[in-house]
Amino acid sequence: MPNTREMRLRIRSVRNIAQVTRALQAVSASKVRKAMQAVMNTRPYATKAWEVLTHLAGQPGRATLHPLLTNRLEVNNVLVVMITGDRGLAGAYNTNVVRFTLQKFGQSSVPVRYITVGRKGRDLMLRLRKEIVAEFSNLPAAPTFADVSAIGRLAVDEFLQGDSDEVYLIYTDFINMARQMTTIKKLLPLEVVTGEERVQAFARSEHGPESAYIYEPGQVEILDEIVPRFTALQVYQAILESGASEHAARMVAMKNATDSATELTGALQLEYNKVRQQSITSEMMDIAGGAEALASG
């Protein structure tokens, strides 16, 4: 059984850990709010870009409107953009993303290459000997579109050059503070949904028939600009969603760690009191025994 000094040191160590986890919990709670605000700020632009894109892509001859809208007859190569975090202490957040990715593409019949966003995902995929085309890590705490646009451009270039026939995006969708869901989205060729899916995805309410638009300078020029930009915008939104999910997962993990440390501190304090009481009782019995021996002698 450990002595009282060892138990005091352990109690102090657990209390120090609880202070650290409580601080990390508070920081993550603050960052979650900022990340969600950033997500909300991108929605008006994304909604309007999607409206223009769906109207153009709904015209006759969709397959010939733009290369990024054209489905390949045969899929020989797949590119996956996988978004994880740069740091740990977020529970199973990073592991869940990698596990989900391997479930989807681990047994693929065609070669799969990866663009990793986040140091944790990169390290795990390298350990598994997966082919990584590029890796992006140490992004700013509040990334702007310019900070991450290179990821979308790289995915577009890979598709246009024919190095990849399909591009998928895997990230963690933020639902609420207690729930985050790993999600897969087909990035390229760009799939333009219609009807209820479009309404649900972008909260667009339709009133009456579609309006007729006149585009300036022209349909082709607009598609050349908006399709690659919207692809990069989807990556940007996924990074924002993943950032909010990571902070929420870390906040929950640190709360659980704080609660466990507090509970452990209480158990150790109780055990320490028992050991200390036993030590005092033993010393009193020794004194009483010595006094009795002196009296009898």
C-alpha cells in the first residue's frame, strides 16, 4: 500500500491534470462558437452560387457544358480529400475519420490516392502506407477562403488532367455539441441535385416557376469561373464544419476527462484519509503499548 506522501503527490498530480483539461474545455467551447459563426457567414454566398449553378447545369447538354460536370465512362482512379485535425485530445474524432475512409476505400477495386488536410490524418495514412498526393497541415485557427483555396484547385487540376476520374470529400459534419457525423461527398464530377434535395441542402424556398435569367458575359464564361470556385467553396465549408466538430469533440472529451479526474481525486482523497487514519491509529497503539510496558516494568 502506498504511503501518505505518495498519495499526496498523486492527488496533487490529478488535480493539476483536471485544471489543464478544464482550461482546454473552456478554450474549445469558445472556438466552437467562432467556428459555427464562420460557417453561417459562408452560407449566403454558397446559396446564391448554388442557385446560379443549378440553373445553368439544368440547361440541355449538361455533359458538354463544363468538364467538371462530365461523368467519366470508366473510373480508373479515385482521389479522396480527407479532413482531420492537427492535434489530438479530441476523443475519437481523428480516428473516426480515418476508420470511415478505410471502410469506404480500403477495399477499392481501383487505385485510390489521398489529399490529407490535418497532421493527424496524414500521420495515420502514412503509417498505413497509403499514397498521399499532397498534405495540408497547420492551417490558421480561423482559416479564410484564400487559406484553403489551393486544396480545391489541386483537386480540380487532378480531375481535369485525367489523373483522377472521381474526387470525394470526407469530413466531419457538425450537427450539435454532442453529435458530429463523418460524411462523404462526391466532389467531382460535380453533382447538381434538384427538387427537395436542393431545398433541404440550402434551405431554398421556391415560389412558382423558375425565373428566366440573362447572364453576362455568357454561360460558358460563368461556368468556367463558378464551377471551380464552387468546388473550392465546398472544401472550405467542409474544413469549417470539421473545425467546429473537432472543437466540440475536444470540449466533450476534456469535460469527460475533468469529470473523471475530479472523481478520481475524491476516491484518492478518501483512500488517503483511510491510510492516514490507520497510521494515526497504529501510532497511538504503539504509544499505548509502550506506556503499558513502562507501567508494568
